[in-house]
Amino acid sequence: MGVSAADQGLYGIVSGAAPATIADVLATMQRIDQTLPDNDGLKWFNRLYMMVTQEVDTKPPAGGWKDAVWLDRLDVVFAQFYFKAIAAYVSGSDDAPNAWDALMESRYQPGIDRIQFALAGMNAHINHDLALALLETDSQMNVVPSYGSPQHVDYEAVNELLHAVMPAELKMLATDVLGQLAQDTGKIGRLLAFWNVCKARDLAWGFADHLRGLQGPARLVGLSAQDQVTGVLGRAILVCA
């Protein structure tokens, strides 16, 4: 299956040269934001992802990052998994992860709030892609972080930042250009109680450690199971009332 006419612009963006820096990542996300119409649910995940990436890039913890080079590389590699997943999905590739099905199949479905689309994307990206991004980054950097290592300390600091900014960022998504609440912001608390970004990131770190010890068929089974479970959870987020 080829790329639909409606997705030609999006595919051209996400299938281009892989970003090498945080600035490249943000520029790609900005192009996606400008390309997608407001009735496309992917736009709202991309918008949230762009906002939190900017927060992490511009608001280091007191005392700075312990291993800024590793964290920057993780952010770039992680975003590459997002762009590759979208490129695979819109082109009909067999490589498209099932984890992204819930969001991508519902992009134009009415009755789903922006914040649901945003969190469905976060679910797919963190629960499926983050462990793989951690392994890829660690391989590139020739490091195997442990709990309490500089890399893990930075990872936990990002968790704290996301915990602090996510409610406000989601409220911004639910607010229209006139500053009026366009959607049910009471749903934000209910969704964050159902799907917790910090817990998801903690599980991704643990899953990456688990995958390091798996080879061959056992690793494929583990990845497939994670992919399927993530997809089911994404559908639950999209029907959350």
C-alpha cells in the first residue's frame, strides 16, 4: 500500500534525513505541526511531544544534568523511533508497530478529545519505543547504565519534570486560540490517573534492562507481547470518559 494523497506531506517530513540534534528534532516536529490539520489526532500528540521536548531542553535540574551528552542522544534517538513509526504506518509497511495502531487508526474519529489523542501517542511512544531507544542509545554511547548511575539520575530528573508540567501542557491542548476551554479538562485528571507517564517511563527502563538479557526468539516474543499490550492500552485511553 502506498502513501495516501492526504499523508504525502507528512510522509515527506518523517521519512527525510534522521535528526542529529535536539534542534533538528524540534524543527521536524514544528513542520509536522504546521502540516497536520486540527482534526487530525496525531497533531495533538505531536504538539504535546514538542512542548515537553522543549521543556526538557531548556529546563535542566538544579546543578545541571549529570550526563547531558547521553541525555541529548537519548532524546534524539527516541524521536527517531517516533518519526520511523509514523513513516512506516502511513506507507503501509509491515514494520509499523501495532502499538501505534490505536492512534493512527483513530486520527480523524470525532468524539475523541485532543488530550486523549496526545496521551494515546505518549503511551505508544513510551511503552513501546522508549526501551528500544534506551538500548540503541546505550549501544551508541558504549554504556550500560544502572540504577543510581548518572544516566539514571538524569532519567529520573526528566520524570520529575514531566510530572510537573504534563497537567498544564494537556490543559493548553484543551484550550482554543481565544483562551476558552474547548474540551473537558476534568478528563485530564482522570486520564493521568489511568495512565501515568512517570510509571510508564520507569517500566520502560526496567523493560530495557530485561531485553538486554534476551536473545533470539525469546527477545522477539518479549517485544511482540509489549507491542500488543501497548496497543490495547492505547485503545483504552481513546475510549476513556
